[in-house]
Amino acid sequence: MKRKNTGLAMLVLAAVFMTAACSPTNSTTGNSGSTAAEGASSGGTHYDLTLGTAASTGTYYVVGAAIANEVNTKNPDLTVVAQTTNGGVENVNLCMSGEMDLGMTNADAAYWSSHGGGSGFYEIYAEPGNVKGVMRLYESQGHMITTANSGIETYEDLRGKTVCLGPPSSTIPAMSIAILEAYGINTDSDIKAVYYSIDEGLEKLTDGVIDATFFVASAPASGLTSASATSDLKFVDAGEEILKQVVEKYPYYTAATTKEGAYPNMNSVNTLKIYTEIIASGDVPEEAVYQFVKGALEGQPDYVDAHVACQEINAETAASAAAKLHPGAARYYRELGLVD
């Protein structure tokens, strides 16, 4: 399907293939195993959908739960349950294995899992999987964080240090590894790489257990806001030429600078940003995804205050999802004239 140019780059990643979904009958069972009774909705067919997010303290969960609540409130034909998970990579795996209908992930995971052709960090996605694009949501910024007195000023200074590259079941390590590799830093031998959740990484940094931690989230993220208010932290700068190399190799990233005013206690640096998206199993019925997208976008004013990231959600951005669009999503965007 050819899409109109909306000025937004495309791409996304994920994991292992299989299938998922609810069947379009009068009694519909979703991947969560729940069943809706016949006649429970105005159209006679009710769809129960599960939406994988991440930890309950993170942006994924807050935004995903807000969207689910809005869709449930406005559409009697859908029941969407936002579920906590380990993050974007796991969400892709769960959609592929048929254990989840919808999932939130970053554009890199969405792209590779849908299109195939992945290599390096994404080599397991050499073949396209049963993953489809639903909505592009908001941008997240990646940052390497250390303590103010660590002596670490640039990624080069991370050599020999203990560095958290991100949560093990997320796409975050891919971004941190991409920058480190551009600096010629081998994550197996030049640093001691560890993998913790975002909150745990910040905790171990402030406790002096590790030297630096990589962080990707929509800014401002409450966890980092809290940590920087009680500990003297700073961002590690990534050189502009280094970021240019990374973006040329991985076009789903965009070079950026720290979002102004997001973290008033911290410095401004060069970094990367990437979009967060919602993907679906290709087996979720077209009507279910159509109604989900319609409700999520048309109801955005009702949940815009749930998180600052919700302010970025709009139809034009949503239609630029990196994964190949699900027929239900494509149908809605076609009605708006956003895709051909």
C-alpha cells in the first residue's frame, strides 16, 4: 500500500513470528482468553483486545491505559485491556506468538518485525513476521546519564566503566549500542554492559553501583525528573558527527538535542530520538483495529492530559507508522485521505 508523504520517517522492529487475535464471530475471544457475550455490543460482535505496554510506572503504560480507557468508554464494541509487560521487544514477541493483540514498541522494532531484512541487533528479524502497523504515537529521546562528578563527559569516557544499556526486553539497548559502536566501543569488551529496567538503572546509578545508564522515554519522564531532583545527575553528550553516522545507518532514528525545559536540573546535549508506535498481530480482525484507531484518535482530546506525550498524538503522525499498516488502520487513514 502506497502512503502519502507526511514528512515523517518510517521504521520499526520486533521479534518472533506467529499469530494472534480474536475471531469475528458473535462471541469473540481475544488473545487474553476473555470472551464477550453475543449481543454485548451495538453491532452484535464484541472484540476483546489486549494491549501490551511496559512497567506500570513508565510512559508506555500511562499512555496505553489512557487510550484503552477512552476506547472502552466510547465504543461498546470493544474492550481493550492495557497490560504491563517488559517492554517493546516483548510486546512484539507476544503479538507474534498470539498471546497479545496489540502492543506498544519503538519504530525500530516495528519496522524490522514487519518488513524483515534486519541485521546486527535485529538479525533475528531477517524474515518479516505477522506484525502490522496501527498508530505512530509520540517521540522519545535517548540519553546516557551519569553522575555530575563521574568524570564522564562523552561516550568515549565510558570505556572501562559499568554501563546499563537499557532493559533486556526492550529496544532501548539497540540505540545505546548503535551510538557506542559509532564511537568504536565494543560492548562486549570495552565496557561492562549490564541490563536493568529504566527505574532500576537510575537507582543503581545514584547508589554508585554502575557508572552510567541509558534512558529512552518521552520527555519529561517522571522517573528521571524525580531522580535528578534528589541526585546530581547529568547527560552524556554524543557528538554531532557520530549521530549523523548513526542516523545514516539506522534512519528510524533522528538526531536531536535535549528537549528544552524538560529537565531543568540537567544539562543540554546532542542525542537521538525515536517514535513510539502501536503494532498489532496481523490476525486481529480489520473491524476491531479500525474501531480502535478511530476511537483512539477521535477521542484524543479526552485523554490529552493523561501524559505530556499524549499531546503529540494526531492522525497525520499516526498514519506514518513504520510497520506495514494493518488493513483496519489503513481503512481509517484512507477515509481521512492520509494514505492511498
